[in-house]
Amino acid sequence: MHTSSAGRRRPAVAPLLLAAGLAVATLAACGDGTPGGPVDLDGDWRLVSATIDEAALVLRDDYPVTLQVEGTEASGTSACNGYFATVEPTSDSVRFTGIGGTEMACEDDVMSLEATYLEALGRVTEATRDGGLTLEGDGVTLAFEAVPPLDATPFVGPEWLLLTLVEGETASSPLAGAQPATLRLADDGSLAATTGCRSMTGTWEERAGEIVLTDAALDGDCPTALARQDALVVAVLGDGFTAEVDDLGELHLRSSGGFGLDYTTAVRLPTTPPDDEISTPSPAPTS
């Protein structure tokens, strides 16, 4: 069984293939790269500003728009959904074709942001690199900043124990009746987690400053009373998240929409002490 997202998103069965008729012109490209050659777009990028048909696109910090380029393959988060595209650079132009992605629902303004960005990406014909990355086309300017690689060293290896569930401005403890919810990210790229009522396994990689699951599976069933906690844990881990260990040694995961999970290093105590540690009450004194 594959991961599903929390209630704020409704996964569809098939990926959404965007309309193939997005207009793409051929204009001159400039920026980094060899003279007369295509601009090197490789890297992890986050959209920081955009203008489409002379109107500024309103971005949301809690639903970031990212772009990862590796050769002719592009992917990222388009606010609500993950997306993919093919990069077609030439000596004097660049195009993003075959744009598609997952089909999940978010708030109306987030969906509008996503649709506008993807339509604008299909109009890009020119790229410039000067510290950041600027993509331009007919009535379109998309400005990105470079995202530094995420240092996973502080949180890879240990088993973490869930302390807090975060939903926007609200933080709450794990639900009563739930089993300990744990998380382990291994340096071989594997993930093992529990939600408090079922287990989750998968593989992970770093993309654009986030941890992203490349595949995941769930095992077990949850009672209705624990469904909300289970859904939130699955959504944060499955949607991609930033990760940071603070000065107290606590791990903070944050996903889009203001959802998050806070963990501490798990300390497992035996439920039954070893035989040699079980004390036998002394017999009552006799008179």
C-alpha cells in the first residue's frame, strides 16, 4: 500500500498530464555556459518572485515552488503538487516540455498559484544565470534562488521519537492510546517509521533542500481514534519535508501547508526488566 496524503490534499490515481498546447517560442538565451552554448540550468532552485503578463504572482512560504534540474530532466514542487518536465536547451533557447505532475487538491489560492506557475513555465524560452536563475518568455519572468544542499548528518542514523504534531499554529502531543511513533533515516537511503498505529517503510533522497520519499509503503490498520495522527504523520513524511536539529537535540520536520512533526532521540526502555534485576520481596518478619 502506497502512501497517501492528509486531508488537505486528495490524491488522484493517475498523474495529471498538462495540456500539450502550451505555446513556446524560440528566443535568444543568455547567461552562464559556454559562448554560443546552452545555459547550464542544473541545480536546486526555489522561486522567489514571478511576473506573468505584468502581474506579480503572490507566493506562499508555506507552499513553496521549487525547481530541480539535472540534465534534460526537471522536477519540483509547484506549490501543491509535485511536477516533472523535460528540458530542451539549444544554443539560443530553452524550453520546458511534457509538463505533468500529481493531481492533488489544496486551498483554492494554492491551486491558482500552481496553475499559473506551470502555465508560465511552459512559456519560458530564455534562461540567465547570475548567482540565481531567471527564466523568461512571452510575458513571463520567473526568478529563482539557489537552494543549498541539505546536511542530513545531524539526523541520519538515530531513532527518533515523536513529541509533537504541528498543524499551522497549533501544536499537540501524540494521541492517547497510540503506540510510540518513531522515525529512522538511514545513510543507505532507507526510511523506517511508525505513525502510532501502523508502520511505514521507504527510500529517501535530498532534493532542493528537502527530504523526499522516492517510494513508500504502509503496513497495518489504525482505529478511528488514531486516524488523524496517522494521516498527519503520513502526509508530512510523504509530501517531502525540511529537517533541522535544534540546540536541544530535537528534530523538527516541516512540510507544505504549515504541517510538521517534532521528534526527540528515542530512548527505548525494556517493558520487562531482566530476570537478574527483578527483586523478590523479603518475607514478612515473624513474631
